[in-house]
Amino acid sequence: MGKKQEKVKRVVLDTNVLVSALLFKGALSKLVGLWRKGRIIPVISKETFAELATVLQYPKFSLSKGEVKSLIEHETLPYFEVIEAAKAVKGVCRDPGDDMFISCALSASARCIVGGDKDFCDLRQYQTVKIMIPSDFLKKLV
């Protein structure tokens, strides 16, 4: 008999995955339904939240300040666990900006990071944290 799968997964979503889930219709938008239904608990730290808030304001998304505020206050924060990234990770990822996602996952005891960046996903795992591409993560849950 196989391992029993966790009913609710604590997961860290990298910024690109999170923005795509929030703004675009497609496979990644399924993540929004998963967190609304409580099937996943996305975890975010002060650092990863700051990056999200910055990216949502990029001109290419054409979002007003009110739309950004609404996405954060109504679609993100009510469903996300906000943590203090107490376990600092440096120099693990080829892109130093990705280290904050590993710090977040380790600090929150999340077992998975969902990311779309090839360099990041090439790690596959760091300590107890699996790094998965969105399609693989969704196959396990949907």
C-alpha cells in the first residue's frame, strides 16, 4: 500500500507562479481554487510578499493601485499563512533572488516549492523541501 497523501499541503509559490495564478486563466489558475477550498495552504514571508507586491505593480500587467490592493487583500492574504523567515539561506540557488523561497519553505516547514524558473527547478530538492514545476504539482493534487 502506498504512502497516504497529505490532505492539505503547505506550499511556497514562487512569484511568477503566484502572479500567473492570480492574473491569467489557464492551468495555474487552478491553484487559486485549491487555496480557496483549503486544499493547499500557501506560505509567504515578508521578503516573498514584498516581491509579489512589486511585481503586481509592473506596467505590463496594467493593474490599478486598487486592483493590486484587492488582489492582495481579497485573493492572497486571507488564504496565505504569513511567516517570519527565520532560517536564512544564501548561495543555494544560481539566482540569489530564489534563496528567499527556500528560506520561506524551511522556516514554515513547507515540504514543497512550486516554481517555474528552470535554474530554480533544476535543484529539485533542498534538504526536506521538494522544488516542483507547476504541472507536476497540479497532477498530484487535481
